Amino acid sequence: MDIARVEVYLDNQDKPYAVLEQAPFTLELDPTGMEEGTHYLIAVTHYRDGSVDHHEYVFEVARRGPVYAGHIARAPIMAPIEVRMVDSVELEAPTKPDLLRYAVFPVLLFLLFAGVTTWLAFYGENALPGGALAAGGQVASTNPPGTPTPLSGNGEAIYQQLCASCHQPDGRGQPPTFPALAQNPKLADAEYVIKTVLNGKPGTAMPPFGRRLDDAGVAAVVNHIRNAWGNRFGTVTPEEVAQLR
Ligand code: HEC
């Protein structure tokens, strides 16, 4: 399918970080000035036939001396764009001060089995009715194009939109890859659950939602999972979430 343009959004910013209009669709992501920690970017691909799909990358930024470096922690397969992290560490190289201001190195995008499973769970479920892959291997998304603004409100709706692809609509998960939330005794610990939703579980497929959900949204989804499917673990308030951010 012909791509008209790819808008790339960083974290929950409203304005695109970049708009790619010409092949090859390669994004050079410069971590300089970004906060340390986990970030994500969403590539919103607009096809010429009017369809749109989303692919989410997760990347980590860390300080190395005065400069920042980053690496892609999770890249979706079949995404139409390649993302490279700009490595600004070369700035420090004392022997070659006149070297390029930034050295660019290609990031190898590892497609582990877990990555594939995650991707299928993520996009397979979110695809059009039937979960079928659209022609050309691209996945049609029912989500409207646009930016990830923090969600608030209805916990069940948030769960179905953001969590059910991995933990399943009925909370049973897909053990051992995606843990069940139904009848999971670990959910008794409200602080653990809030922190897991805010920060994700680095090194696993559990993504952070701190930037996509506001305090009320986190409280709502936490209250949903702790009280659905026979769970009876009580409720938390947006204020408690705010204290754990
Ligand atoms: C891309 C898949 C994915 C999505 C989407 C996802 N999770 Fe998870 N989640 C995981 C994985 C994998 C783990 C297990 C991490 C580990 O190994 O500790 C996990 C763990 C958890 C845990 C801890 C369970 C335990 O037994 O320790 C909670 C709570 C949780 N997720 C809630 C949520 C909520 C709420 C959402 C939506 C806002 C969500 N998850 C979305 C993959 C996902």
C-alpha cells in the first residue's frame, strides 16, 4: 500500500515529533535533552487510500556523561518506518574533536518470539472485526488517527482499549507470557498495581502507562482490574496515584 505520510508522536505530545513524507521512511531520533527513562513513540501511518495504522516503539534514554544516549527497547514488526537513535556520545570523544557533531549508528531491531507474540496480541486484537490482517500485511486500526492524549474516566473502557490485548478481555491473560489479572493475589497490593501500571515492568512486555493515563485514568483502570472477574481488592483514589508518580 502506498504511504502518504507517517506522523511520529513522542510520548504524549500533541505535535508530531516528525512527519515523514518520502521513502525511505527513516526517523533519526535524537535523545539529547530528553528525560532519562522509558519513552515511547507512535508512528501513525496514513496510506493513500485513506486508511491509517499505528505502530508503537518503546525506547530508553540514559545519561552518559554530559550527553544522552538511547536504545530502542521494543520495535514493532512490519512497521513501515525505521527508527535510528542518534548517539551523541561521540561528542565526548577527545581524540577526534572535529568528528561529526553526532554519530549515527543503526540500531538492530531484534524480533524475538516474544516480540512477535506481543505484536500479534497488540495489533491482531485491535484490528478490524475478525482481527484479520489487511492486505499487504498491514494492520488496519479502528483507532482514529491522532495523538495519544492522556485518557481518563471509565476503567473498563480503558482496560478493553489498552490492556485486553495482552491480559485478555476476561482478565485471564495468556500465561505464561501475559499473566492473568483475574484471581491474581498480587493485585491485593494496591501500590504494586499502581506502580506497575504507571511504570510498566522494564525488560518485559508490560508497557508503562504513566504518560497515557492521567491520575483518574490510572485509578479507574486499577479499580476495574482489582474488582472485576471475582476480584475483591478494594479501590484507590486519583490522589493515591498522584503520590506514586
Ligand atoms: C503488551 C502487552 C501488555 C499490555 C498491553 C498490558 N500488559 Fe500488563 N503485563 C504484561 C506482562 C508481560 C506482564 C508480566 C510482567 C512480568 O514479567 O513481571 C504484565 C503484568 C501486569 C501486572 C502485574 C501482574 C503480576 O502478576 O505481577 C499488572 C497489574 C498489569 N500487567 C496490569 C496491566 C494493565 C492495567 C494494563 C492496561 C492499562 C496492562 N497491564 C497492559 C503485558 C501487558
